[in-house]
Amino acid sequence: MDEDHSRQLRQQNILAKFGELALQSDDLDEILTEACRLVGEALGTDFAKVVELQPDGNTLLVRAGVGWKDGVVGVATIDVADDTSEAYALKTGEPMISPDIDEETRFRYADFLIDNGAKAVANVIIIGGKDRPPFGILQVDSRTRREFSEEDVAFLRTYANLLAAAVDRLRVLKEVRDTSTRLRLAFEVGELGSFEMDMASGRTTGSDRYHRIFGNPAPGADWTWDALLDRVVPDDRDNVADAMRSALAEDQELRIECQILRGGDRALRWIELRGRQDSEEGIRLVGIVADITDRKLAEQSLVATNETLEEKVSDRTALLAESNAQLDAFAYTVSHDLRAPLRAMEGFARILLEDHGAKLGEEGERYASRIVGAATRMEVLINDLLAFSRVQRADVAIKVIDPARAVRSAIAELRGSGFDESVVTVDVAPSFPLVRADRTILAQVISNLVVNAAKFKAPDRRAHITIWAEPRAEGVRIWVEDDGIGIAPEHQTRIFNVFERLHGQESYPGTGVGLAIVKTGVERLGGTYGVETSLGAGSRFWVELQAAEDGAREEPA
Ligand code: ADP
């Protein structure tokens, strides 16, 4: 009884001693080693260890111990296999005792235990913190066979729980330290000052940087919300006071951007202030402040740059429009003024031919004829260019008109230019839907399509042109279809550009201006255009214009 009593007393002493150490020390290895030493002493084995469950969940590492040879503590591991006492202790949370390893039939023990002379083992789990896996196992070893009494086991349980609490305390401590390190770094990198304000008095304590941002002489300066408001420039002061009032009233995050006159150098700075209420101990506002002057200046200069950029773009656009208009006028004048000397040249060459042909001789006559030919081609070119220029420059008068008129006048023009009706036949639809367009421009567009349809006929074959229109979702589409030579796919876009031609003058004379007139004209009418064709299979050119409203009547010219 006496012996029991003194053992109990020893064990209680040891619990108390360990409890003190566990609260004082921040060093996990020191706590674990001391735990092993004391438990060995308490149970009189002087032989114990703590094995720590590794993150993989399958290995236990001998983290601390007493009575072991070199090469065990910090090195040896135990596999958490099903047939070990450690696995069993971890799984069930119950203490596992092997009074004699040699006689043990339930479990297998790691070799290093036997090598170190362990004969008996008691395993007690060291639980983890809330919702965490166990930390590991406290193992009391014995070099001789040993029965662990009920009292021993009860002591070990209490002891292991104390150890678990100590380990968890250190884990939490480490987390808090890590978090505050991260926070401190974030504050440094973000150049943020932090503060706490008592809402009743407005009294504020701030970090060094907080006070530097406000230009206060020393940290710990006697600083209040009113003093802060005093630094805010008069224009911003009411807004800042309002923001604070409504953040308090609505229990919301405080968020202020304002300008201050910094203490000391009286420099004008932008600051951003954010805070949240914390009502645990009275009402406090906890928050951060940053000097955002550089960002603000950058933003302002960006806005200024954008404004000047916009101004520049609109200036340039106006300049460009003006120089385009000048260019158009120039082209028109040049073309127009070229006509008179050209006519003179042509006229004189004809006179030479007609009145002085005999004197010129054969060679002279040939040259004079070539002058007449060249002058004629040039006149065609000048006329086409003038027509193109007119489509670009003409005033557009959009009216409700009947496309049939434009078609009729195009065909009349074709006849006037001497096309042979026995070679080219034209079929025109009996009626057309009314459109909204400019009469002159539409006539030019249709005329160029019809002239081309007649011109690009297949050689040695009669040509047939069909002209009709159909209502579309977006408007009215007018078609000019021929059964001529067609156009290869790769050329179907570029032929609408000015001077783009696919043939030499000998096979198909022309200037390459006709389809440019179609394109520009349709664009000026707000319509669209296109062609469906392939080489040798005829072409279907179309233009799509705005439809007249239902029931509208054609307006007079
Ligand atoms: P031009 O008729 O004076 O050559 P255009 O601008 O009217 O100039 O036409 C450009 C080119 O597009 C023509 O040279 C021709 O190669 C091709 N093209 C135009 N219309 C047709 C058509 N109906 N069939 C085949 N090719 C055409």
C-alpha cells in the first residue's frame, strides 16, 4: 500500500512538473524529450519515446526519446501496417500493451526496438487538435518483461493528454506567428500603416508607418479622429466625416479616399483609409491607411493623356477629311481641264489626216491615226474618272424611286453606245419593288452593271442578260445576271477597286472604273453589293438597297 502510495505521489509530481514545462517552453523538441525523460522516470523504465505521425499518414518517425542508441531518435521510422501495435493504438485510440515482445502473437515490432533491447512496450495515443489527425504515440519501453498496471495505464493516458494539449498549443502558436509574419510582410510590401481607434473618444494608436503617412512627429503621438479631420483638406472634410458617420450607423466597412495636408512639410497627399468595427471590447475601429498619391497622379496623367489623344485623333481625322476633299476637287479639276487640250490634240490630228493626208505619207498617216486613237481612249478614261468623282462628291437626295427607270435608262444608254441587239438580248422583270435611293446615283450603278454584262460576253456566242429584283429581309436586292465569261473566285473582291481589270484592252477594252462606281455609289446609298459567279459560268451581280415603306408612292424627280 505504501509502495503504491509513493508511486502515485511520484506520478502526480511528475504530471505537475511536466505541466509547468509544457506551459513555459516554446520548443517542441524540448517538450517531447522532457516528456520521455519524465515518463521513463515515473514508470521506472528510463526508456521511452514519442513517435510522430507523418503527413503521409502511413509512417511514424521517432521524434524524441530517452534510453536509445544513436541513430534512432530523429531517424528510425515505423510503418503503420495493420499488424503493429502502433496501428492498433492509432485506429482505436486505446492504449496497447505488450508485456513481453517475445511472447507477443498479435503484433509485429520494428527491428530497431529489439536491437535496442526493448522487451515490453506500452502505447498511448497523443491526440491532435480539434478536427486534426493524431499527433502520434507516446511509447513507454522496458528492457525487462513488464506488466503495466491499471494505475500505470491511467497515468499514461492523463500524461499523453497533457502532452497533446502542449503540442497543440505550440501548433497554434506557430500558426499565429506565421500569420502575423505574413501580415507584417504584407503591410511592408503594401506600405500600409495600421491603426486602432476608440470610437467613444476618437483616440487612436497607430503603427510607425501610420504616423509617417500623416506626418506626425513621433509614434504614440497624441492622436485623435479630430486631429486627423484637421489634416484633411477643407474640400474633402465633410465627405470624410459623413463616410465615418454612415459606416458607424450602418455597421459597414469604412472606406475613404481623400487629400490631406501632411504634418511637418505640409505636402498635399492622397490617402486611402479603410477600417472595420470591432465591438469585442467597447467599440473600436481597426484599420489600415495607405499613401496613394503616386497612384492618383498616375491615374490623373493617364486621363490627361487620353484626353489629348482623343483631341489629336479628332484633329487628324478632320485634317484627313479636308485633304481627301481637296484631293477629290483636284482630281475633278485636272480631269475636267485636261479635256480641252485633249480635244484640240484630237481635232488637229484629224485635220492633219483629212486635209493633209497626202503630204503626210504612209508613215505620217499611221502616226496621226495613233494620236487620234490614244486621244479617244484618254477621253474615255477622263469621262470615267469624272463620273467616279461625281459619285463620290454628289449630294445625295434619298427619295422613293422605282428602279425600273434606272434600268430603262441604262438599256437606252447601251443602245446609244451601239450594242448589237441581235447579239445581246436583255430581259427585264415587268415590275420592281420601290426603293429609297438617289436617282442619279442608282442610274449610274445600274448602268455600269448592265454595260459590263453586255461587254464581258463569251466570244462567238449570243449573250443573254436578265434584270430583276426581289424583296429581302433587309431591303430590296436588284440582280443583273449574264451568261458571259464569269470571274475566278480569287478576283471577286478586288474587281470593285478602282483600276482593277482582269483583261487586256485588245480583248475587252475598259478603264477599270465601272465597278468602283458601283461600290462607291451603293455605299453612299447605305446599301450593300456583291457578285455570285465562277469562271466561264456567267455572273450575277447584285446591289441591295433600302426598301420603301409599305404603300409608299414614287416621288417626282
Ligand atoms: P472595266 O469594265 O472598265 O474593265 P470595271 O471596274 O467595270 O472595269 O470591271 C473590272 C473588271 O471586273 C473587268 O475588267 C472584268 O475583268 C471584271 N468584270 C466586271 N463585270 C464583269 C462581268 N459581268 N463578267 C465578267 N467579268 C466582269
